[in-house]
Amino acid sequence: MLEIGEFGIVSVQTGTFRLDGGAMFGVVPKVLWASHEDVDDQNRILMATRTLLAVSRDRKHVILVDTGTGTKWEGKEAERFAITYDGDAIGRALSSQFGLTVDDVTDIVVTHLHFDHNGGLTDWSGEPGGDTRLCYPNARHWLHRDQWQHAHVPSLKDRASFLEQDFDILESQAEMSFVEGQSPDAPWPGVRFFVSNGHTPGQLLPIFSDDTRSLMFTGDAFPTSSHLRLAWVMAYDLEPLKTIAEKQRILRRCHDEGMALAFPHDHRLGGAEIDFAGTKPFVARTLAL
Ligand SMILES: [Zn+2]
């Protein structure tokens, strides 16, 4: 567990899945990325789904950042992405690390509504493919308004990443708070939001800080530590040049302030301190998250 300010923070691996390696690295040729990745015979690379769990000392704030693919998968779709998901992983981490249960979750930061980040907000209440229910009914769900609006009218390019069943009951059944603008306040002590728009509009990325250190959950700005290289951006990004500019801003903070990064999809590590050889960023130390 990492302690920053009021919060104890852990990275919980909830599952794994596989996406096409070419799509994950955009214009970067396979000969460069393949040696860093676990590639299968369909050219898919192994990725984790990770939830950042942050609990304040007084237990007033029990925060999840993202919830992974969730369990609403069967047959061909599950196979296409080789999805595994442990529906009890977050509950076990809450109980073993903090003595809490999923009913104690007070807040969820929904970085964005792509299925691999927040399919886990809901599960099926009965028949597969039928009605859904909230997995964290007591939690307030935090989303950027631009992402909420975009998820309802995605482009032809990214509409396969949004599954309506993941979020159609949020508005009617969940406590929701929408944040707006490029520098929105976060309501917890020592936490700020960074808004990223290159991957998808209004991706909401929390930064936990105290006087000595800070940690950012990178969302799909840096899905894995392999994406530390500036030009290694995903073909999924709607505006890749914007992603590169955002990565530069984030890495500058790693360089100038020693900010560490927590990755959503790295199956090798939850987070890392970043160092630089000249201008090239690399993992200096794996965090004990
Ligand atoms: Zn995404």
C-alpha cells in the first residue's frame, strides 16, 4: 500500500483481456513493440484491468478509480477479447487491506465509459443479457460531463468501445456528479483532476498529492508503462496529437515534481516512479501499490 496524504492507495488487478497489439501502439511497427509484450497467435497483447482503491484514514472517503470490464460478458465477445474478470477482487482488497466491504464504497471516479474501464459499474441482475443493477449502489459516481455526453453519441470510429448496458441505468439509479471544464476541483483532500481529451473527450484522471509525493492514475493517456514513449499512442485515440501533448504535460510533472504514475492496463506493474535518460522516460522503480 502507498500512503499519500490522507489516503492509503492500492492497485487492484480485477482481470485480464487482450487487444490487438497494432491498435494499442498506433503507428509504431510491431518489430519495436513486440519484444515488450506478451503477444498471442491472433496478434493480441495481454493487458490487465486495474482499479485504484484509495481509502482515507478516517474511512470517510472510500474511492474506486475505474472498475474494469465487469462480468456482463458471454460467448463470442468474451472470447474476442479473452476477457477474465474476478468479480470479488475489489471486495477482497477492501476487506483485507482496510476491513471494509463494497457497501462502504463512497465514490467512484469513472475516468471514461469505455467497456474495459467501467463495465464493472453494473452487472446482470438475472438472465445474462437482461436487466442490470449497480455494483456499488451506495457510491457517488464522478464523471466529466463531456465524456457523459460523448458516450451517448460516439463517433463511427469509437462507438464499439461504448456499451450502453454499462451505463444506461446510471442516470436513473446512481448518485452522480458531473464535473466540467479543464481544471475541475475534486471534493477530497489532496486530490485534483487532470482532464485529458486526446483519447476520448473528458477523460477524468485523479492526482493524489501531499507535501512530498504525488500519484496520477493515467487512464488511457498511458494505458501501460510501454506507452511512456511519447509517440507510442493508441490507434483508438480520437485525437492522437492531443494525447501526445497531454503526455508531455504529464511527463513534465514526473520530471519536475517526481509525480509517479498508476497504470490501468499494465499486467506487470500497478504503478511506477519515472526517471529520464536525456528526454526518454523509463520506469525507475515499481511502486508498492
Ligand atoms: Zn479507453
